[in-house]
Amino acid sequence: MWERFNFYGMRAILTLFLVNSLMMKEEEASLIYGGFLGLCYLTPMLGGFIADRFFGNRNCIILGGLMMAIGQLFLFTSASVFGENISLANTLMWVALGIIIFGNGFFKPNISSMVGSLYPKQEKSKLDTAFTIFYMGINLGAFLGQLICPIIGDVKDAGGVRDIHAFKWGFLAAAIAMLIGTLVFYFLKNKYVVTPEGRPLGGLPSKNEAADFEEGESQKAVFSQKALIMAVVAFLGLGALIHFVFDQNLIYTLIYSSGLTLAGLIISDTSLTKVERDRIIVIYIVAFFVIFFWAAFEQAGSSLTFIADNQTDRNFFGWDMPPSMVQIFNGLFVVAFAVPFSMLWDYLRSKDREPISPMKQSFGLALIAISYFIIAHNVKDLGNDGLLAIKWLILLYLIQTCAELCLSPIGLSLVGKLSPKRFSSLLYGVFFLSNASGYALAGTLGSILPSTGDKFNKAKELGIDLQAVLDKKITLTAEQAKLLSENQISDHNPIFAGFEIHNLFEFFMVFVILTGLAAVILFALTPFLKKMMHGVR
């Protein structure tokens, strides 16, 4: 819970800090945001490996928590000094994000792995419900973070002028939250995080007992020297292909090539049985479709925040809500609906009508497509001066929360049910790589956000008809081009997959098509996946 407070509280104000205090363009801030989130979900692969082989879950959680708190304190310092020394502030920001990325890597897979190990192997069928309750707890933290950090960090005066020095208080609150969480875990772990017999969970791997494993299951991974060399060659080859052929930056290249390489390496383990290998392949297939979900869902911290800031009437029962706080409804709805969803899965299970996990996830993808179709319809006729009513963003977050509850905790549970124990934390790392890839794609898609109404109005003040510039009806002088650049206004429409994005309607339809197609294909694959799960639901 406290880690989500820390992470989502910071996430709510990060892009606004980059744009308003560090003077970056929205496109650049979106790419940094996507790369940062992607790397946060790449490093769990490393954290999972270290936990499974050397440190155990507990030690990695404490190390990760402390690193994330330190990273937030670096962000606090960056947001404190940018007025006097913007170069130092930029350096501190990069250092902060780096520390948070590695801290998250140690923390994230090990928390999920420990939830998966709370239940003895004969009770694994309860994991969908267990992870949904776990998800409610962590989203209570997300809700509090998205409430408190924007209230103290995203501050505007009566005239609508933002206090660009207030962001530091949001980052400080996030640091304090992470310290509280780490201390709570340190002092209470031996009392509550134990087996029914009182044996500590998540200790050093050398303390594992044979009873923890399935009958006939190998207790240690076996990678041949040939497989390791092939993995290194594959990583370099994929990296070159993704960077040079698909023109991705180095961070996104690292995320995509690492995910594919690690997936291949695990499947090459010679100790795997056919059933284990089939189940791991199911995790991979589901993880691929999860990419499209997160690419659409994670617009919350970039493009949807910019739209909330620049082209939304944020009057909420007479109160002008800070733009970074609009995404709070997601955490609020998760807390409200997590228990009803758990009860729904329990009820359907009791009637023997519970859908298998991949089918639930296809429902989640379909719901996110519907949410973007509704928002696309409502921005269609806004023009450059119209404002989107906040109720439509609230409805979007309501539908996306239902989608998230069908997909995210179910995916975590699926990994817990299908993973061989010797790969438990590492396969959570692989699953989080699908999140990483989704966030990287979210950054790429967020950067194709076309100019919002505020940009047209600002250009008009500068004496430039931005619509005519975008329509290529007039050519800018060098002085006009410099003016637009200084005011963070693009002089061209973004391009995606060869198509020019002219307006917000076309922008949102990209997400409708991507997630809608993914939902249909995953739904069609469910009979095949059911067979490969060998009795696991």
C-alpha cells in the first residue's frame, strides 16, 4: 500500500514537473515517463533472479523500499533547486529516476511472489480472490498518493497560475510514505508473513524445504552454457534489430530485447517437464496481450493528464480539481470494486461457471476499448476551444478500473498458479516485462498526442494561425518557428504507423483499435490456452 502511495503519488505530478519546472516539451516528457515506467518493470527481472538465487524475498523488499525512498528524496531536492540551477536539477532528476527504477526492481516481484506463497499448494485455487484483495490494498495506497501528492504538489492560485515550486512537497510526501512502508514490513514480517506452521515466508533460498515444491518438481533451474551464450547473442541481435530497424531509443530497445531474451532463456531450462513448459508458454502468451492493455491504460499519467490540464472543464461539484488528481478515480474505484469482483469470482467458482483466467483478461481488453470509444466520441466535436466535461474522464476511469480488475490481479494470480517454484520470482519478473513493454509503448503512443486547445490559443496570442500551419496552408518564418519552439508548441501533426494524427478523436481511436483487436484474438485463443494449462484455471 505504501509503495503504491509513493509510486502513484509521484507519477501523478512527474510529467507536470518535467514540463512546468524543468521546461521540457510534452512529447519529451511523455517519452521520459514511458521509459521510466518501462524500466521500473524491467528491473523486476533482475530483482526476481537475485531473490530466487541469493537474497530471498524479504531482504530484497527491504532493500528496494529504502532505495525508492532515497530516490524520492533526490526528486525533492531537484524540485527545490531548479530555480537557481536547472542543470543540477536535471541531473538530480535523472539520478532519482535511476534509483527508483532499481529499488522498484528489488521490491515489486518479491511482494507478488510472497502473496503467491501465502497459500499452500492445495489451496492455489484461491489465488484469483487473494490477489484481488491484495490489489485492493495496494490501490488504497494509490488512491491516497493521488489525493495527497497533487493537493500539496500541484498548486494553482485563484487566477489559475501554477506554483512551479510546490512539486517538491509531493515528492517529499512520497518519500515519507515509502519509509513508513519499509519500517512496517521490517518490524511485522516475522509475526504475520509466515506459513500456517509459523515458518517465515520469503527467506533465503537455501532455507527452502522439499515440502514447498510439487511432487517431482526440480528445486533448481538448470541452464546449459550453450543456452546462456545463445541468450547473450539473441539479446544483442534483437537489440540491434529493434534499435536500428524499428527506430526505438536505447531505453525502449533494452526493455523489448531483455523481455524476449529472458523468456527464451527460461524455456530452455533442461529441468522443465512438458507440463511446466506448456504452462510457462501460457504465461508468455497472456503477457503479450497484457502489453496492449497497459499501453492504453497508462495514458493516465501522460496524455490524459495533459488533456485534463489543457482541454477539460475540471469543475467537480463547484471545486476546480487539480489536473494531476483526475486519475485518482482509478484508485478509488479499485478500492470500491475489488471485493465485489472477488465475490463474483467466488460465486461463479461455486457454480462451476468461473471463466478461466485468459478469458477474464480478454474481457478486460474489451472494456478498455469501450472506454476509449466513449471518450473518442465525446472529443469529436470539441474543436480547438471546447472543453471536455470531467464526467467523461471519470466514466473512462470507471470502465478502465473494471477492465483492470479483470486483467491485472488475474494475471498476477495466473503466474502464481502456473509457475514452477524455482522460477516463481523470475517469472513474475518476466510478467512485469510485459508491463514494461506496455509502458514503453504507452510513452510512444502518448507522444503522438496532437495539439490541444491551449496550444492553438497560445499560438494565436503569438500572432500565428496554428491550424493553418498544421494543414500546411502557410509556411512559418524562421522567427515564427523559433517562437513556437520556445512555447513548446509543435509545428506538425504527429505520425503513427504511417498515419497522420489530426485531432483527439483520431488519437483515441488508435487505442480502440489496438485493444479491441487484442481482446478478440485472446478470446479466440482461450480453448487452446485452457488445454495448455493442464487443469489449472
